Amino acid sequence: MTWVAIAWLLATGVGIAHCALPRARLSEKLALAFPLSSGLHGAANFILMQSGNAPVYWSALFFSPFLLFAPKALRFGGINWNRKDCWALAFIFLATLQVAVHVLITPAFEWDSVSMWFLKGKALTAEGRLTSDFMSRFRELHAAYPLNLPMIYAWLGRIKGWYSEDASKLVIFIYFCSLLSILYCLARLKWPRTASLAFVAGYSAIPYALVITFNRDADIILATFIAATMLLLIRYQLHPGFGTLILLTAATFFCSWTKIEGIAFSTLLLLPFAAMLFLFSRNPISKRLFISILIGSVMGLAVFWIPKQIFGTEIWLEQADFAHRAQLLEKTPGIAGVMLAEMANVWHWNFAWFLIPLLLWKGKDLYQLKFLVGGQVALYLIVYLLSPYPWRWHMSTSLSRLLLHVLPTLFAWTVFAIPAGTEDMQTGAVRGGSQHTPS
């Protein structure tokens, strides 16, 4: 039943992507399929849990019409692989194999994955309802965190009949594969297939891009939705379409629906970025992007406050003591130094963060993505400054995971800042756009 449920999510996800992006490449539809479908089914499960033990199959029934569109999306032409493609694919396969071994086979022991995600998914599977009494039991396990991932786990568990940790591990692995696929599609908006695979191989060569995934927590889920947001944000500017806006709204919402850091990304960073594009360009494309992201952000904020406003759950959000403002100035150099030292650690991040000064110097940032990358880093710096916890401990337990969220944005900036060399290479991927275009 686990495999049946996974197959259902993939099939309906392909149908949803095809309805929204009928002229997109098959690779784009496959890349977005599982994140979109699992997020939507989890959200439907969240709604069903308000009315008692409603059968989870109602959510499956609601999305079943999209199965009719899946066969149309799966039509594609042949692909002529060359030797360079095969080398890049082999490297990506080895990285994916490492993730598969660690995520699917080894026992789950990392604190966040077990307590905050697996345990909540298991409890939601058993309870079948979302009540104030149920939510109050998780006060010490970050009850304020959004419930996207636990709801996905609970959806799979209720389809199967009981919670399965192996099914939860499989979700993490599929999200990792989806992330790599989305990054490939992001590169394909500008580059040919060989170069796009090389970019993804470069991403998979970043040690912590894999190691953090081994922990099986929600950071890889959030990174996937941030990557999807970047793909849809740029895709709409290159190839406008109403379906792209719908998916962008969903991706923005899922960022907020996954982690508190996603709320910060959507509302404090992505929304002002879209407003900046609208104010400075004043064209219809920028206006629609702003409205789409605004809707997704508002939905994310609404879902964040539902546990407090409807279920009466106390959301425990610690705040910094602003009476000791002098301490902010005292710890600023230390926090900035630790962050720079971590970003310069080539054993963790390879040379990924060294791209920032290089891109600022030589890159052509047509989409102003440097503001998103810089904004994310600055936002996390401010979080540590205002944190009520000892900053050294706080950074040692979370900095590397927060930097993982920045990687998809840095990837997008790199892909579009490096000159492609020919005009055809820059725009050919977009002009291709037919549903039969090879991946």
C-alpha cells in the first residue's frame, strides 16, 4: 500500500503539472509532480482532520480527475545521450545512491527527524483528528511548526492502515530526487542538457547538500519548495502563463507550510523581492508575480496561525530581550565570524559560497537574484542576533541546515549569471516549449 500511495501521488502530480504547464518539458512535470501532489494531499488531509475521523480516501477522490491528464504528459520523444551526459549522470547517480543508503537503510536517530516529524506523523496517523488536546501534547516538540511534512506522513500512514517509518524515509528520498530534478529544469531554462546536468552534478558534489539530507528532517523538503519557487519565478518571466502563476502560488504556500524558516523566506524575503520587481519595472508580468506570491504568502501565514486561533493551542515563540541591546553589538562580530567561517569551510560546502564574490564581480544578474541570496544570508544573521538562546550553541545546531535553504537560490543565481555564449543557448530552452519536447 505504501508503493500504491507513492504511485498515486506521482501520477496525480504529473496530471496536475500537465494541466498547469501543458507545453512544458516532461522533465519539469516529473520534477514538480511529487512535491506538488504530496503537499496538496497533505493539505487536504489537514482539512479532513477538522471533521473527525474522515476517511483519507476523500482526498484521493478529490484529486483523482488529474489521473486523466497523466498519460498525455508522459508522451515524449527520443533523447540522444552523449558521453558527457553519461559522465554527469553517473556522478549524480553516485550521489543519489549515497543518499538512498543513508536515508532508506540506516536507522533514524537524529533528534529533529524523530521527535518533530516522524513522531508527529505517527500521532496524526493514530489520532485521525486535529484537536487542541492533541496539539497541546507537542508543546515541547515545536508545536508552532507548520504541519506539512507530518500531514504527508499521516496521509501515507492512513492509506496504509498504520504509520510506517520506512514510508516516511521514502518520502525524504523522493524529495531529494525531486530537488535535483527541479535544479536540472531550472538550468534547462537557459542551458542545453549537457551543461544543465553538469550544474546538477556540481550541486551534488557539495558534501553538506547530501549530509544534511541524511538527517531526514524537513530542511530538504523546504529546500525543494524553495527550488520550485525559483524555477516557477524565472519560468514565468521567460514564458508567461496562468498555470505557472498557480503553481508559483502553491510553491510559495508550501514554503510557509513546511517550516518557520519557510514563512520567513516567503513573507520577509520573496514578497518584498516581488514588490521590488513590480515597483521598478511596472510591467504586467511583475504585477502578476507579486499578486501570486502575495496570495501564497498570505495563505502560509493563515495556516501558521490556525493552531492558535482555532484550536486554542499556545504557540511558544521565544523573543529576544531587547532591554539588553548592547549585547547585540557585542555578539555581532562573533556571529558574523562564525557564519563566514562556515561558508568558507570547503569540507562542508566545497567552493559554493566562493561563487558569491565571483558572481558579484563578473556575473550578469538579469533577474536580480543577488538580492534573494544576500537577503537570505542577512535574514539568518538577524535571526541569530535576536535569538534568546546562547548564540554559539544555536549556530552549532542549526547554521548548516539554514545554509542548505540558500543553496537553491545560489544555484539559480549562478545558472543565470554565467554568460551562455550564444543567444540561442540562452533562449532555446524556452522556445522549445512543446509537450513532446525531449527532456
